[in-house]
Amino acid sequence: MLVDSHCHLDFPEFAPELDAVVQRAADAGVKVCVSIGTTLAKFPQVEAVAEKFPNVWCSVGIHPHEAEKELLSDSAPLLERAKHPKVVAIGETGLDYYYEHSPRAEQQRNFRAHISASRETGLPLVVHTRNAEDDTIAILREEMGKGAFPGLIHCFTGTKRLADAALELGFCISVSGIATFKKSDELRAVLKEVPLDRLLVETDAPYLAPMPYRGKRNEPAFVKNTAAVLAELKGVSAEEMASRTTENFFRLFGKVQRPQ
């Protein structure tokens, strides 16, 4: 059994064949998917997908790109939506200084509001960080000093410094299809040092399809390709990697019910 810990099943790319996409995931051994929220405006669609499928769960959050459009004054809007039985995480949130679609101050303000919601609910924080390692580490450390909260760095593409900081804070590291790309040697070198009990796998579908599907629309079934590359990197069998990443997932995402 595998878990896709981060995908976007509410996105329009999946609308014509969503049932088939979820079925293909199950057929590939991917028995649980978490569909990730990126705006409050579109959260009802995220919620609807999770309600439709027994083994699809969801998160509530505002992507850093959307921080200016959906600026939070506190965590209340997140907390209200997190009461839904299928909401199992807070985010994705974080900092993206690569595109800077929203000003940094607004990104940081929303990031802290999401952290507050994670701390209050106990739901894991799903962190997106790109070209913003210094501020991401600083904010996570500062906020952890105010009270612990669980979380993960999603679609990890960072440095060993970021990995070490995340592990020190008790976070997990989630690996996407980028780890399978030919030019990802530096990333694989960092991932090789991450303990097995802190690794998760994800697709970030419809984006970032792993080899040999690179360039095509990604979907949860393809998480098995990422897990296979990760198993080879860590020197374990594909079965052990599936088992370990799945157990890590259920330990972190405690609200998710195991499939029958």
C-alpha cells in the first residue's frame, strides 16, 4: 500500500475523468490520497472531492501565491473549515520568493496564521518553500518556540541545511517526482541522508510527473514510480519503502482513517 500525501484532485485537469484517476490509483496500490487546498474561495470544491471518495482526504489552506488575495488576520477561517471530518491537514502554506506572486510580508503573515491553526488543531502543517529557506527556517523555529506543531516540507527540493532544520523541528520530508529527474543528483544526495522514518511520498499532481511520465499530466497512481526510485536510493525494497512511507503518513496524519 502507498499513500499520495499531496495532490490536487479538485483541479480542472482531472474533472473529465476524476473517477478513473482515483480508480487507477487504487489499482496501483495507492489506497489513500490527500487533496490539498490552495485557496479558501475554492475550498468547497476540495471538500466535495474528499466527500465523494472514501479514501480521499483533504487540507485547508492558502498557497503563498494567493496570500495577497486571501490575507488572513488570524487563524479563525482555517479553524472553522478544519472542523470538517475529512480535513486532515493545514496548508499548503509557506513562502515562495521565486515567483513572488504575493508580497513577502503577506506571505509571512499567512504562514504564521496557518502555523497557529496547526498548533491549535494538532493537524500537520503542509509547508511549501521555494527560494526562501532562510525565512522559512527562521519562522518555523520562532513559532515552534511558542508551542509545538506537527508538519512536513512538501515537494522537498531544498538543501541539506533545510532538511536538517526540518528534521530538528520534528518535521517529515515529502518526496515528489522531481527526485526521479536525471538532473536531480544534488537532491537525491540530500534525500539519501534523511532517516527512513521521516520520509513521505507525493505526486503534487497534476504537476511534476515522475520519470518515465515526465512532461505528461501527473496523477496519484504515479507515486509508485517516485517510491521505487526512493527505495533504490535508500537501499531497501520497494515493498519496504511503501510500508515505511505509509506508516510515516498515518503517524503524521492522525485524523486519516486507514482503508478497510
